[in-house]
Amino acid sequence: RLQKLKEMFISKFGSAPKFYARAPGRVNLIGEHIDYCGYAVLPMAIEQDILIAVEPVQTQVVQLANTNSSYLDFSTTVNNVQINKTKPQWHNYFLCGLKGIQEHFGLNNPTGMNCLLDGTIPASSGLSSSSALVCCAGLVTLRANGKTLSKVELAEICTKSERYIGTEGGGMDQSISFLAEEGMAKLIEFNPLRATDVRLPSGATFVIANSCVEMNKAATSHYNIRVMECRLATKLLSKSKGLDWKKTLRLNDVQTKLGVSPEEMLPVVEEVLHPEPYSTEEICKCLGISLEELRAQILTPNTQDVSTFKLYQRAKHVYSEAARVLEFQKICSEAPANALQLLGELMNQSHISCREMYECSCPELDRLVDICLQFGAIGSRLTGAGWGGCTVSMVPTDKLNMFLKNVKKAYYQTDGQRLAVENNSLFATKPGRGALVFVEA
């Protein structure tokens, strides 16, 4: 693959690349939609990745090309990077990483580059291809400008810079992309960012299956509305408990200030919030503020027009999911005889909560989870933002080949469109290593 990339680079730019950078995609084993609420998540890097061949150049121009001809070439001057939020095209994710590094170092005279990108992560599949591209671009810019940073610093810069495109992510994707180690999943905690190795039990393999429903989270309001619902639930819960609600930003902050566990927050949610959706008027009344104050101080530009919010369901999901992550880690470290059964059960509960409480599944994902469980998965759930994308299933290694065959038949071979992409859509994966730069020997 590297040789092929090098040859394409030479034919495109007329000279050879000086170095290559790679950043992997990821699959989140458990802990969906809780990173931006301040909670730990449990992802692993996958073997699929973004690979960029790079040649620093004397001109202050960045030229971007892609081995996939459906992604158009793009060039811009490095001194005036404009990121278009309205159309999240591939090059804008590269520009996020570029701009993040430039701003961090205050680079007045950044190096121009020729870059050729090759990606093996299926796009819009919930395996974090866009964050891998931001991370890879950050790494490329760092190297081309002769700067150094720790992996943790890089992850934090890339998390912030991806927000230039309008995605209010929590930092899981960038962290695992940089901090992953071969053979390990990671418990990733935030504020401050830290990663702890989680050794997965032997005897099972993780299988990713793409529902073939594309979901682009930067182009959708679903994701940003969920972020806001969690923020509003935080405000109402903290006000009802006599906390300084204006300064309390995330559901995790409420739990920490009350000095209880995530599970112990579930009865608090029952007591304070009602299952019916809240109107903006009711939220204002609960907080004792005007609609103008709500819009100016709490709602983001992309949630100004939303008239109702589901707070009870979102908070229930977040607190129960946060508890499942800690339980998952505990089972992996204690490794009881029935570890696989227990982990599978947590994955199944997670999917039900994503479907019922967070409403981030879709009929195809639910069907795919059912098929995977029917053909021998011990646990199966949606992974990534949801509303399309992939499922991750834990399958006994000795049943793997039969499982792949049956799922292929039941989900992919019944539909012409899915059949066309089945090779990239159903695969077993091992925990892979994090982002790196390598130079031609």
C-alpha cells in the first residue's frame, strides 16, 4: 500500500514524499454519547486508518489530493485557512488539523505541503474516519513545521480544532487515535485526559458490521440537539439540588458535586425530571430566566430553533451508560470465568439504552444487532454517533467464520446496494496501534 501511495504521489506531484503519517479509526466498545458529558469511554483503535504521504514545499500552499477519485483535489494558502461549516467536505477536516497546530504554535510563516491521502476507514460509518483525518493532518502539520508535542497534547489540540467544522465532540476519537496500543482497549477519562490499558478477555473477537446507512454528524442536527439536551438536563438537575446551575456544565459535574456514583444519579433523575418533553418555555420557567437569556447564554446557534427537548431520557442514558463503562473495565481487570457473558450483557444493555433512551439508533442498526445476536454474538450494539453507521459485536473466536458467513447472507446478500460494499462492511478487527509518523529509509 505504501509503495502504491508513493508511486501515485510521484505521478501527481512530480517528486517523492519525504514522510508519511497514519492515524487509525476506532470502535467504541461501550460508552456511547457520554464523553461530552464528562464521562470515561472504552474504545479501541482498529486496523483501518488514514495514511498521508507528505512533501513539505517552499511555497506557502497546501495541495491536497486523495487516492479516491470521488474526493476532489483542493489547494489553499497556509496563511489564510477558511473552513466551510455548511458543507463538510473531506478537505475541511484536514484544514481543522492544520489550523489547530498553526494556532497552537502561533505559526506566522507555516510550511506549505503537498499531501496525498489514502483511507481504509469506511466513511460516515461511525468508525471515526473524520477524526482520524483531523488527527493525521495535525500530525503532518506538526512534523512539516519541525515542532513536537506529546500524544496527549496532540489529542487535545485535535479535539478542539475539529470543532471548527461545527461538531461538538467530546474527545474520545482523537484520544484513542493517538494513545492506542496494539492488543489493548483503553479506558479514556477526560479533564485531565488520561488513558488506562484494558486487556480484553481471550476467546472472543470483535466484529464490525456496517449498516450501510450513512450518517454524517457534522451535517446533522441530531447530534448537536443531544449535546444540548444533556446540557439542559444538567442545569435543571443542579438547580433542583441547590447547586450553582449556571456554572454546572455537564451531567458528570452534577454527580461529582453531589458526591454519588453514576447509578445513584438514576433515582435523582426520576425524582427531578419528567419523561414528557420539555418546551423552551418550561425550561425557562424551571431556571427562572427569559427566552432571550436561554438563547443567548445556553443554546448553541444550531439549537436556537428547537422547541422541545427530552431531558429525562437523555440523562437516564448517560448515567446508566457511564456505570456500564466502569463495570466493563472492572470485569476485564478481574477476568471472572463468565467474563464474556457479562461483557456481552453490558453491550446489549447499552444498545437498548441507545435505542430507547437516547434514540440514536435506526431500524437498520436494530435489525443488524438482532441478526448478529441470532447468529452467535455474545453482545452487539451500535457504535459511534448512531443514526446509521456500524454495529460492534463480540463473537466467540471459534464461531467466527460461521458467524461472518451467516451475517453476510442475512443482511448483505438480501440487498444489492449492501452487497456491492460487503467486503468493506463486515470484518473482524483486533485492537490496533495509535497514530505515528514514519520516514522513508
